[in-house]
Amino acid sequence: MIKVESLQGKVDWGIFGVLVVLAPFFLFPSVEMTWVFVFVPLMWAMRWLVEKRFFERTILDWGILVLLGQVFVTCNIVPDIGFSLSKISGVVFGIALFYAVVNLVRTEGLIKKAVVLYMAGGVVFAGLAFLGMRSFRGLQVYEEKQLEFLMDLRRLLPRIDFNLSGAEIGFNPNPVGGSLVLLLPLFIVFLYLYKKRYGGGGVKNKLIFYLLVFGLIFELGVLLFTVSRGSWVALLSSSLILLYPIVKQKKIYVVITVFVLLACVVFYIILIGPEDIKLSSKEIGGKIVNRNEIWAVGINMIVERPFTGAGLNRLRVDSEIGDKRAHAHNHLIHTAAELGVPGLVAYMAILIGAGYMCVKVWKKAQDDWMRMAVFGLGWGQVAHLIFGIGDSVPLGSRPSFLFWVSVAIITSIYNIYKKA
């Protein structure tokens, strides 16, 4: 007879494996395949039978419970569940993946493996996104002549039409950029760590260092080709915000910051040409006005349905938004518009909770590797948050699983040091 104790741990690996196998059905759902949702409560029930708890407790549980409850509420108010299914499925999958990672990753060794796999998965994500981005198939016209060199260069590189459900015309470059900022800081902080700790000595350490350099350059290259200026600003501004508290020489930091900002301004002027500065200013002003109009639509929707929201994926039904704009271009407004104010509060609780855990681990951990890991993950979350002020990777969208994995690893690190 198999002892119950021997199943502990194996169940968590099994749940994680099942979710990986079922990921395509969650990320590209159809009404005919909604039976896959049954696996989520079944997996949690199986874990309860073995370990007497559905999942490892976290400080985010109540926020996630309210968020999931709001998703359930919207399922009962949307006129066409099929239209909202992709976002509903994305949220359910993201939460299930969050708990699968937290349940599984409960030792420092597994955390290190999880971080490495997350970074490697980010490189794969960047590669697939690069091959399938819609902007390089002529479906998104870059009017700025300063960006034509990117178009010319991209035409020399391979591309693939994946023809995936919901992304038939290719991947939107803005969510790709907004997702990459979650991952890039990890490569930056670990490059610093390995250079500082090992100084490039040893074959193994050199190999790791070169792999980190490759990952950083590759993801930065893909980020450049997205032409997602919101993600560029998010990565730069989050860097300037987060590095200040840990830099000992504040005066040097200020000098470097001023130099970087001036360099960005000079580069921008050179890139667009002095004669186009007025034209570019008008374009920026037009985008700001455009954002205000979109935000107003989302706010009106919040006022109309403050408790339930309009339902996931329903904002694009508004004639002022449409499929072209797709979302409110502000993740807080978008979340409140589709999931109501309770959904927004739950989402903010998750973000604040993640930040709280990062700070606690940074102060308590003695291991440089763990401190750098949580700093890189937290940095990515801040960049993602800043990106969401003027754009959005909406909850339930396909790249949003990267957000949930990031939060899950932060939570796993915090759970270990909380017990220490």
C-alpha cells in the first residue's frame, strides 16, 4: 500500500505538469474545450486529499479570492460568454499557475531552478514574439521616418505566421514590450552579481556570464523592435527609481541620471532630425489627448457598473475603443472597468503584496543570490506597473501568465524567509 507521505511533492509536480500540458487549451480556448476548467478544482481537491490543504497559504490569498470571485460574477453578466472566454480562461490559468508554482517551489534549490527556467522561458517568449509580431507584416504602419531603418532591418530577418486563435494577424508588439520589462531586470542584476562575485573566473561561471549577456542583448533587441516606447520609458524610469536607494554615492548617481536623461534627449533629437521636432511634439500631444479619451470611456464604464464591471474583454465592445485599441491603455482603469471596483482593489492588493514581500526579503535575506533574484523580480514588477499607466497587458491576456509566474516566485522566496 502506497503511503500518503510518499505522494507529497509528487502531487505538486503532477499538478504543475498537467497545467503545462493544458496551457494551450487555456491560452487559446474555445467554447467546445471549456471542460479543461474542471481540471483546476480537481487538482486542488487531489492536493487536499494528500496534504490536507488545497494550496500553500500566501499573503495574497484574499486578493486572489476576490479577483477570482469577480471573474465568476462577470461570467453571469456578459451577454456572450464566448467573447469573454479568452480573458476568463487567461485569469483562471494565471491563478492556477501561481498556486502550482508556490506549492512546488518550497526550497532554495527549487527557487534557483524556477528563476533560471523563468529567464530561459522569457528568452523563448521573446523569440516567438519576435517571429510573429504583427507590426512587421505591414499591418501596423510606422509613420515616423526615423523608424524606417527598423522596418528595413526586420525584413531581412525571418518571420512566421502562427495563425493562432485571437492572434490571427500576429502578436501585438505593445503587450510584448510590456511583458519583456518583467524579465529584463533579472538579466541585468544577475550579470552584476556574477561579475561581482566571480569576476568571470572559471569555465562554468564564464559560460553563465555569456548566457546572461546573450539573454540580455537578445531581449533588449526584441524590445527595440517592438517600438513600444511605453516599455522603453518604463524600463528606464524604473531603473532610475529603484537604483537610487541602493546606490551609496548619491551625488554620482544624480550625475549619471542627468547624463542618461540628456543622452536620451540628444539621441531622440538626432534620431528624428531637428526639422521634425515640432511634428513629433504634435504627435506626442495627440497621443496624450487620445489616452485621455480612452481613459474617459473606461471611467464612464466604472461609474455605470462599479460593483460588477462590464465583464472581461467587454471594453473593446465600446465603439470608442474597438478591436484596434482593445483596452483602456491604463491597467488600473481597465481592470476596474471590466471587473468592477472590487476587482481593482483585489488587483492592487496583489501588487502591493508583491512589493511588500520584495522589501521584506531584501532586508532579511543574507544570500546575495536570493536578494538579487527578488530585486530583479520586483524591478520587473515596477517596470510593468509603470508601463501600465499609459498602456496595458490586461489581466487574462495571453502574455499575462508571465506576471503570475513572477509574483509566484516572489511569494515562494518570501515564504521561505518568513519561516526562517
